[in-house]
Amino acid sequence: MALEPGMVVARPVVGRSGVLEIMYVAAGFTVNANTIEQMVIKGVECIAVVDASVQQTTDRNAAVAQFEARLAEIFGSHPNPACQTLMDALRIARPVLC
């Protein structure tokens, strides 16, 4: 699928030249013709865009439920304090859908 103006970036886009970051486009940004041109110039080859045809609420709820089940499987019902801190941080981060 070709990137077109009006599409929404699903994951951050980072253009690099060696170790130097030369472009950054945040997730949620709606691209325009100028942004697309700059991505081409800076060598960005692929980006993830939001698929408007997907029912994201249902997918998100399913992903969160699966994520919570996996956390319970990994950490158990009563994790030690160090593991609880990590588990809480993972819960805050939540899964990212693209």
C-alpha cells in the first residue's frame, strides 16, 4: 500500500543517517504531501499506518485481555515487590496496536 496524504502514523517514524537522527514523526500524526516528500528524501522505506477499516476498540480490548492474562501467567497472583514494580510498569505501558 502506498502512503497517501491523510493517513495516520501508527508507530513513530525515525529517519537516520548513520547514528544521526534526521527525522522523527510521532504516532498519531496525519501525514501530508510535504511529510511524505521529506520521508522519501530522508530514506524512510516503511511506516505503519492506522487501518481505519479495522474495528480498533474490539481489537484493543482483546489485546489488553490477552496481555493481562500473560502478565498473570508470568508473574503469578502474588509477585514479590521487585516483580510487582515491573508488572505495574508493564500494565501502564499496555500493548500497542498497529
